[in-house]
Amino acid sequence: MEILEISNLSLSINGSHILNNLSVKFEKGLVHAVVGPNGAGKTTLGFAVMGIEGYTEYTGDILYKGESLASMNIYERAKKGITLAWQEPARFEGLTVENFIKSSIKNKGRDVVEDALEKVGMNPDEYMLRAVDKGLSGGERKKIELASILAMETELVILDEPDSGIDVASLQNIFSAIKFLKSNGSTVILITHSLEVLKRAEHAFLLCHGTIIAEGSINKISKYFGGKCIPCDHKNIPEE
Amino acid sequence: MSVEELIKAAGIHEAVNDKNTGRLIINRDKVVDSNVIPGLVIDAKEIKDGVDINFILKENTIIENPVHLCFGVTDKEAIQKIIMNVDIRKNSKISLIAHCVFPNAVDVKHIMDAKVKIGKGSKYSYFERHIHNEEGGIVVIPKAYIDLEENSRFKTEFELLRGRVGTINIDYEITCGKASVMEMTTRINGRGNDYINIKESGNLVGERSRGVLTSKIAVRQNAKANIFNRMIATGDYARGHVDCKEIIQDNAVAKAIPIVEVRNPKARITHEASIGSVDSKQLQTLMSRGLSEDESVELIISGLLS
């Protein structure tokens, strides 16, 4: 059963065609990966699903549980059960880690915040009262953002380059968090160009120049992506 | 009754009941309560429409507990003028928390005129928190001249986050002697037709003196804010930084006029300012967590002003 169905999606930014008649279905409850080289349109696809400003003027349709998202803003999409973690998380001057995470879980207590931080390998005593600002590294903010998503317990989670800025030791925390999301019933879309991240998915799509050019098992997409796609300079004409 | 109202609004029950904590409570032009602790001299004289205070901390006196000052007006209409001469003598340390509480103000003017001298090697911290009502019928005019002697430290925070601002016109000037350090932070949340005018000036005169002026202002609806921050460095190796952040929403208008002036090639001042709406990425991140746009803006502003 699909949780997300995208049909004939085209989106241009500043006159450049980023997504070209893209169609794809994401099965509920799986960890999916959308892989592709830089500039393929992976992040644009994630932003279009989330309804990020500047990414909503598309043709085609995005259906979430059979309902079109076209007229919904980000808040409404989040209320429906969609969320997104940015490749480079925002900084919030003065906003504590505790309040940042609490904001996404309104009626849940401090223990949920602590638990979420622990799941991404962060010591709550050390981080709860720190501000989510330039005093934290990009990797720390990335883990805090992921913690806020874990605490949300939402249905569809889009993680844009979840390993970006993360040190080797923390990478396992990220992978554990992905596992937790899966075990908790969430559908996960990993947007990545990393083979290491791709391995954590159960099903993958290969995106090139705004179009899905292949899909299937991790092995299949991994071989294709690693063997042909990465060294390729063909400008979106996949070789068979 | 009015004293209890002030204490309740200021939230200083514990300080009032602790004999080891210094305090001075003024309602309009009357000294209604005080507790002077060893090393501290407070001479408060009632004058027309206010109180004239001489505040002295003796040499080599360290006061650990913050001393609480409460400058309040429980009347609807009043003028309150506070004249303060603060003399922190050498090698001493004190922290003051000033609660400026105007729970019923409809037409109240609160004027503060302070002269502060921080003696050699002393540390003085002054946190001023204003608690206003939702009427906006108040005019606040704090003016202070602060003089820092060698190796002294001065830290002040001005906070007006609860209730409507009304009109505020801050005018502070600080002169830093050799190796002295000053930090001045102002945090104000304006809305309605509030008017905020801030003039802060730091003079880094002494060799190796350091200073930071920070303004964090949020204005919404039809509020207006003008921030004039001025830092001048003349001393050898003086270091200064001016930081102004203003968030505007709706029809509000914010203006920042920073002046950084360096008169010594061995000195340096840096400056950063940002004025604008809430950052789009911050807003969209919070909205993607299920907060409405208004809730997101509120959270971002509360963080900035925290």
C-alpha cells in the first residue's frame, strides 16, 4: 500500500527544469532511498513533498494517503503526518534544545525529549539547556533535528542527506535512529548520494536530472549508482 | 495593600522574607520597605514625584546574594522619578536585580536618572526587568552614565518582555577605564503602537578595555523601534563589539543606526546587525514539526529575546 504517490511531477526554479515529469510511489512502512548525483533533483523532490516555500508551483500531483497535497501549506502537511529534516538544519538563536524538541510534541513531557536525545547519542544533561545556535556544530544540530523528529512519532519522514556533517562515530546513531523510525511504523525517505546511507534502506530509487530512471533493491540500485551513475557525465541519459 | 501587589507582581516574596538579602522597595514616591545588609549603604530620600537614592558599596565588600530593588507604581496615573547615585568602591562585588512594576498604569511616567561609578577591581551587575500591563499607557525614560575604573567589570541587562512597552526612551553611556569590561544587553518585545528608542554609547578609553553592546528587539503590529548604538575605541588594544538584532512583523518598523569609531590603530571594533522578518528556514522547520505560522513566529521571537 502506497503512503505517497507522485505522478507526472514537473517543477522549475528560475527557469531551470529541476523535476521532469517524475512519477514514483512510496510504499508505507518501508525505508526508501532516493539516490542520485548532485543536482539530480533529490532535495527538490523532498521540498516539493513538504511544501517548502519556492517548491510548491509544480505541475502533476503529490498524493499523501490518496489526498492531494497541492493546496496545503507546510503546517497542514505536517499535521497530516509529514515532516522533513534539512541537509543543513536552521539555527535558532536563544531557543534551547529542550524547547525546540518540545515544540514538536506539544503535550508530551520532558522525558520524551530526553529519550529522543539519547536515541541520537546525545546526553540530555549536556544539551537540554543549550541553544540551537552557532554554539553547536552542524553535526550536533543535525542530530538534534533528528531527535525532534523521533519525538514527533510522525508517519512520513524525509531525511535530506542524513549523514552530511556527521562524524564517523555519530553515524551509527543516525543509522540507529532510522531503524527506530522504521520500528515505530514510520515510512522513511532517505535523500542521499552516499552508498553507506543507501545500505540502510529497503528499497531505492535512482534519480537523474529530475526523473526516476531506476528503482528496486538496494543491491541493484547500489550497483547501478556506484558502477555507472557516479562516474557518468552523460547529462541524464542513463546507459544500459 | 499596594506593597503586597508590587511584591506579588515582581515575584520577590523570598527576597522580602530573607533578612540576609538586601532590598529597597519604592512605590511611586515612597520608600515602603528596605533591608540594608553589612557593607551596603542605602540612603533614600523622598522628593517631589520620586526618590533620590545614594547607594554605596563599601571597599572590599563582596555581597553574594543579589540585592533586590523594586521601583513600582500601583496608581493608574503618576510620575515617578528615581535619581540614583551608585558608588561601588574598590575591590567589591554586587549584583542588583531591579523590578520595575507598573500593574495598573494608564498614564504613568517612570524616569530614571542614574550615575554609576565602579571602583578599581570591582564587579557590578545590574539586571532591570520591567513588568507592564496590557494598556501601554506608560512612558519609561531611563538615563544612566556609568564610569568604570581600572580592572572593573560592569554587566547590565534591560528586559521588557511582559506587557506592552508603551513608550521607552533609553539613554545609556558608559566609559571604560584601563582593562575594564562592560556588557550591555537590551531585550524588548514591542507591539500595538509601542515606541522603542534606544541610545547606547560605549567609550573604550582605557588600554585593553573591552565592551559589547547587544540589542535584541522584536516589533509587531504597528510598533516602532529605533536603535542607536555607538562604540568608540581610543585606548590601546581596546576591543569592542556591537550586535543588533531586530525582528519585525506586520506593519512594524525597525531602524538601526550603529556607529563604530576607532581612533587608535591598535584598537578594534566589530559590528553585526540584522533587521527583518523571521528567518524563513527557521519558520519552515517549526511548521514542518506541526506548529502553525503564528506559533512558530512566537517561539522564534521568544528564543531571540530569551
